[in-house]
Amino acid sequence: MPTAHAPKILIPLLRVDARETPIDFFRLNGPFVAALNAAGALPLGVPIGVPHARLAAYFDLADGVLLQGGHDIHPRFFAPEEPLHPRVHSISEERDAFEIAVVRLADARRMPLLGICRGVQILNVARGGTIYQDQPTELPTEVAHFPNEEISIAKVTKDDLARVAHEVHLVQGTALHSFFGKDTISVNSLHHQAVKKVGKGLRIAARAEDGVVEAVESEDMARHWLVGVQWHPEVGERLPQRHSVLFVRFADAARRFAQEKG
């Protein structure tokens, strides 16, 4: 597809912890770039911490929003009465607040949005929903949603994400079900937080075998294209199904948005 017609996808960039490097810089995970490029879209990074007025200017350039995975979400954004769970780690309240603002700006413009892993949780929280701070202890099940509870996320390998972790049941009648054309798909998994109460205007689109919510989408996809999935489709090339369909459908929605806004 010619670059001139490629939709521009706004992606909040991850601030690298100052303890990890003497230089403050931001990061965009490479697999997202590859997945968007393959779908005919152009990544457009926005550093976390950009003032709200300038963030609106970024939105003027964009046709869609993608939320990356990463940090846990602080409970003050969804259940301020709850104490911080001892298993919650790698918190960035700056990032939480920024990405919630990003979701709400996307809502105001009805801009297509795709949330991956943490991204589905932020989408849900921004819409007034809640999440489990630590699903394995708050809702223990037999399904392994994190590949190895004994290791940290920093030590998870690409091979860990390439493996099938469990099955996901897609809800019939949802857009997500139509994307895959199947009732059940195989997914990778790398999370210990998970959607609890679903936010306003969203519906459950998929559950794991243990009932844990694995995807949500807009109740009215024709009005506003919103999809959030708990797994990592950007590194799903070795899974049985073609998870790249999510990025293709997202890019299509962003392209339509660009055409409608002129």
C-alpha cells in the first residue's frame, strides 16, 4: 500500500526506568512496529508526559491508537479503597494517568483503538471498569496466565511468548469472533492482572477456559472501533491461528477513520 494512504497509529512510548540507564529515553517494542508495517500502517510515537494541549496536537496527526503492554496498573486508578497488593510491581503512575487520558481523547474523537495486554486493562479502567491486581491470588485457577510464576517479566524470553499458553473462547456475535471465524483460538499469555468489572460501553469478547476475561470490545463497533486483548498477537506468528488479523482489521478501521475526517 502507498505510504501516503497508510493510517498513522499513535503509540504512547514507554519511559525506560532511570535506574536501568543513565540517559532518560523512551521505547517502542519492535514487534508492534513490524505488525503495524505489515498491516499497512505507520507507527507514530508520543512520549509519556507530553502536556495535554500538545497531546491533542498528536491526535490531530493520528488515525488510530495502540496501547502497548508493560507495567502493572496502580489501584488508585480503579479501586482507590484497595491497598496495594504485594505482588504488584513495576508501577508507573505517570504512565497510568497518561494512557487513561489517551483513551479518553480517543473516545472523544471516536478514534479506533487497539489495546494489547496491559492495554486492554487500561482501556477498561479508563471506561470506569476494574481489574484484578493479582489474578492468581484473587481468582486462582488451573490456567497458567503467566508462563512461569517463579521468574520476573524481565527474564521472559521470546520463546516463552511464542508458545501456546491456553485456549480462548470467542463470544459468538462479537467482532472479535468474526475476525477469526472460530469459536476457540490458541494464545500466548504474559499477565497476572486481568479485567474484573467491565467498563462502560464495553462488552466481553473472549474468555479463557477458567472464565478469566481475555478480550473486550466496543458495544457498538460501527460507531467506535475499540478492541482490547489480553494476549500478545504481535508475537503470535508461531501460534496456530493468524493473529495478524487483529492488526489488519485495526489498520482498516484507522484507514476508514482517516478518510472520514478528510
